[in-house]
Amino acid sequence: MFCPKCGSILVPKKEDNKRVLACSCGYKTDKTSGATIKEITGKKSRRVEVVEHGELDTLPKTEAECPKCGNKEAHYWLVQTRAGDEPETKFLKCTKCEHTWRDYN
């Protein structure tokens, strides 16, 4: 439902143990018969894709030290694992032992 004064969405509130629909402009109404309040929350599971051996040939290489074997070169790729307004996560895979790790820098 929308405010007849300003057109904003009316928000449900409790006043004196009564449910009312109120607007930020000050308009209030107790006519809630047509209003349905429904909220669905939950986390969406995200799958992080791991690059297989055959796909490594097309990935770029960078200088990075492998934490497992100490090799100085790795393939890398970027994945958006967090919200869209946050930077992507850089994944690295060692060119020698194929150990995979994340780089948050």
C-alpha cells in the first residue's frame, strides 16, 4: 500500500497495541485489511569453481610463491564470491604442484 499524500510505501507499525500503516511524511491509517506482510530471508549458497588441469593452459600466469612447495609461478583467475560492491577474490594455482589458494590482496 502506498501513502496517498506522498506516494511512499506505508510501513507497518504498532501504536497503543494496534497495528497501523505509517509513512515517513506523517500519514497514518489503521486500515490494514488489504495489507499482507511477508519477509523472506536467507543466504544463497555460492559455489566456487575450481579450475581443472586441462583449463590451466588458457589462464594467465603471475609471480606468486606457492605456500606448499615454494614455486615462484602460478596461474590465476578471479571470482566474485562476495557482494557486487566488494572486490573479487583472486585464486591461484601453482604451476608445479597444482596447489590452489586464495589471495585477498
